[in-house]
Amino acid sequence: MKYLLGTDIGTSGTKTILMDTEGNLIAQDLQEYDVLTPKPLWAEQWPDVWLDAARTSIRNTVHKSGIPAENIKGIAISGLYGGSGIPLDENMEPVRPCMIWMDRRAEDETKWVIDTIGEEKLLDITHNGADPYYGFTKMLWMKNHEPENWNKTKLFLPPNDYVIYKLTGEIAIDYSSAGNIGGIFDMNNRTWSKELMNAMGIPLSMMPEKIVESTDSVGGLTKEAAAELGLSEGMPVIASGIDCGAANIGLGVFESGIYAAAIGTSMCAAFISDKPVKGKDLIVWPYLFDAKRLSYNFAGGATAGAIVKWFRQTMCQYELEAEKAGGKNAYDLLNEQAAEIPVGSDGLIVLPYFMGERSPIWDSDAKGTIVGLSLAHTKAHIYRAFLEAVAFSLRDAMEATGEDLGEYILLAGGVTKSKLWRQIFADVTGYPVVCPIHDVEANMGDVMLAGIGTGLLSYEDVKKWQVLDQKIMPNKGNHQKYTEYYQVYKSIYQNLKADMKTLTRLSAR
């Protein structure tokens, strides 16, 4: 039997799994860490934290498996969206922490790009707009605010590509990571835009020259890396790419015309298409499979499962204590209570913008909001309204993407464990919902890409790995009611938008 590894470098932890070529999980290991937030709206991480976690999780997984090194034939490494990428000096050492996707500091740089270059030109070339989310605005912030570090920087590398470099000695960037940087990547020609880079004063030499498919082998493990990890020297390291795209691969999405939403701490909802969906409301980059043809048209809530976890941790001490005492899981208790509450939570609406919001509203000042409270409402009402809020956010993302999104929604992530929540997603969106029977994370997609990249597996082979559950059909009556609530959900944000901005200003004093 032959085996493959998949490593995903996430925002709060790095996980590695080892599977055989029939799709059976053999071993896994998770290494956790924190994001640095030295100032409000800042989010960054030193890359050695990612590198150490990746090395440890790979080494531990190999050790736990007991599989001989010669039987492990490849690894693919995906990663969080690393924003600007890691700024590296001439010795390939980090100059400063990497500004990751959550970082919102580049507001002034975003305005400068819009005023100077214009969003129309950006959309024509990159198919993306301008926002502090994107890596190119973070690069400009560094150029403007840290000229010493900017002058030391010779290259920017995303987290997964940095780890791959450390393991192989080879420098490359995958198409998805390049495209997700935004305003310096030409989506029409799938390469760096010299025109936009010149306009922004970002040297072409700061970006990797070699752009690869996510199924390409970047290089083989060095002798030193192989010895440290317990693997064979020269074992192929496959590029993979952005982790939410790898999660879609894990769902078995290898063709256009499919809408898939991975909902965990945040939400990544994307339509895979042959033709990119242009528009500043979406994030658009090459997909992790057939990157020169397929596009990943992505909208995503900054907080999804995170707000439900926040509610449980702050409002549900009784349920948590009952769980600790050996009773039901706190989420299960809350779901049972919320299932008794009618559609629309008896007039409660929650805006799920607890950390600002990215696509499709692009508003750093957006706030979490509960509207409609009365003395008649209970904890169960509020909890159900939180579940409905994430479903409303998904519907907003879908409407920003277009009308023809296929016959159903593929739904993955922690939300699929709740029967109630799955039905709410179907009723709110009006689409049938299909979930995988087994948990899907980016790691499974990594293993699939490793199998295809090493030639051990075909596209047809890995598609058989993912078994989907039965469709959850929307209730037409509930959908009509939810549509009315959804319109209120949209209008509440528009009516409060200016006040939210004022709150940001007041709280910053």
C-alpha cells in the first residue's frame, strides 16, 4: 500500500493527515497557535510559528502512523490567505511578521488605489476591487509606513509556499495564492500585471517568477528536511494553494457550475466557473484544479461559526455546565430549544458582522447587531436568530455571485452537524442543500492533489472518495417567510451603516 500526506497551515493551527491511496485516514496531528493583534484591526504572524507547526505536525503524523518512509510517496501543503505574503530579505529570512487576511490596517492605501488607478481598471485586469483584505494594499501600507523593512524586502511568499521553500529549497507560488493577492495579478493572462505593479511602485522582482498549478511538484524534500520529518529524501512536495480552495477539492469539486460553501469559524462560499465573475463584491482567483481555465468566485463572512461559538461561551453557562457534568453537548441542547422557535425567531434579526465584514459588503466598520428584542424573547430565540444570520449572509453572498448557481449548494464544515441549521440554510436560500457524509477539511483536498500530482491517483479515483448525503429540500412556505425577513436584514445594515462608522470613531478615542 502507498500513502500520501496533506498539510494545511491555518489561521489558528496547522494540521497534517496521512491517508492511503484508497482514501482511508491513517493518522493525523494538529498544532495550535495564536494570531498576533498588536493594534486594533491588525492581524499578523511570524512565519517561524507556521514553519515549526508544519514540521511538528508532519513529523508527529508520520510517527503515529508507523508507516515506513519509503511507502509515503508525496505531500501537498495548503495554507491560509497570507495577505501580503511573508516579506523576506536577500537571505530568505523574514523581515517582519506577515500581515494576514484578517488585517484591516491598509484603509488609506485602499483609498489611494481607488483614487489613483481606479476600480474599473483593477476589475478589468484583476477581476477584483480594492480593499484592505487584499495583499497588494498591505504591501503598500508596508511601503508607506515601514520604508526600512520595505527596502530590506526582496521577495514576498505566501505561508504555504514559504514552508515548501524551507522543505525543498525551491521558490514558487501557486496560481490561487498569486491571484488572491489581488491588484497585481492579471486574471486574463494568469500572470503578474506589470502595468499595475509599475503604477503602484511594487517591483516585479518582489514576486516569485515561477507560478505553478496546485497539482505540480515544486521540488523534492532536501536531505535535511527528510531526516527531520522521518520521510524520504526527494519525496515530491506538491504546491496545493489557498486552504478554502483545497477544502472545495476535498468536496470533490473538479468542474465548473458548482456552488460550495465551507462554513466553519468564517464562511467561504464560492462558485466554480469557466468564466470569472467580474465585480468588486467578490474575490476572484484561479481555482486549485485546472487553474488556467477554472475560476474561484468567492464571497465570505469574516465570522460565521465564530458568532455561534461566541454566543455559547458568553450566554450559555447552564448548557456548558450541563455538558461538563456528562450531559448533552451544549450545541445539541441549544439546537433542540431553537427547533421549537418559529421561522424568523419571532421578529429577531442578527447582523453577523462581529469583526467587520469582507465580501460582499466590504465594510471594516460593520458591527454585530441584534434587532427586535422584547421581553417575550428567550435565549432560544436569540440562538436561532444567530443561526439564521449566517444563512442570510450566505444568501447575500449567493446573490452577489449571480443567478444561475447550479441545482444545489454543497455545504461543508461544522454547521453540517446541526440538522436544524442545515434546514435553515435550505429554507433561507431556497436551494437544496447537500452535505458530505464525512468531515471535509483542506487536508483531504491536499491529499487528493498530492495523489494527482504524484501520478498515484487520477481525478476519477479521488472523486470516488467523497460520498454525499441526501439532499435537504427547502420548505417553500418557510422560504417565502425568510425572504421577507431577509429584506429587513439587508435594510437594517443600510440604515445603520453610518452609525456603525461613527461607533468605530468614538470607540477609537
